[in-house]
Amino acid sequence: MPAQPKTTLEQLLHHLGFAQVTIEEHHLEEGLLLDVKSDDAGRLIGRQGQTLSELQYILNRLLFHQDQDAPKAMVDVGGYRASARDALVKKAKDAAEKVRRWGDIVELEPMNAFDRRIVHNALKDDPSVETHSVEVEGTNKKAILLRPKR
């Protein structure tokens, strides 16, 4: 049976006590975007997007269980991910400018895999800066080091 991402997310949110939600489905190159509209967006997003990330993870595990060929679904609430992504790309480009200007290594704060991927992709075509993820002791997150390309 093929996975039904929108229906699965609606049921999941209903079981979590979010009765009044609207979900818009958008097809993207890299998969599917499910944009949730809710009066209780803050509770769905959580601190620094943690609840939103966990909701997305659970949804993708459920979809994979239904259909192993199901495309990855990205969950957003009220445009939170889009604005957070823009801020992260700006932070990455500002750090890259420091690397170019001073020639020093710049370390960005520890972040989850989803955010690290955004940073790496934002700077992958920069001819003068390279990025590396490094483990941070005592956490499951990694930091990104930016350094001049050799």
C-alpha cells in the first residue's frame, strides 16, 4: 500500500491533540513539503524547532514503514523552517566572509544534521571556503568548521 503522507500527518497530529490543523501539500525536487497551519504553532514547533524536527522524524519513520519507496517528507509549521533556513544561510555566509577576510578557522555552534546540511549546501560552491562537521563531546550534535580552501 503506498504511503499517504498528508493523511498520516493529520492522523498523527489528531492523536497528539491538535484537532484544528490544515495541511498543505507541496511537491518539491527533493521530496514533499507538508505545511501545517495551526492556532497552536508554537507548541508544534517547540524550542529551537526541536518538536518540529521530531515530528518530521516520526512521520518519515511511519511513511517508510508503510512504503519503503515513499519520498521523504519535510514538515513545516507556518513558514518556520523557511525563515530558520534563511537565517542559517545568512549566518553561514557571514562566517565564510570572516574566513576569507582573516584566513582563520571559524566554528559554528553545534547543530542537528538537518541544519548542518543546509550550511554545507549553502557553501558548497564557494571557491575559497571549505566546511567540515566535527563531533562535540557530550552531545549528539556536531559543529561545523569553516576554513580557507587549500
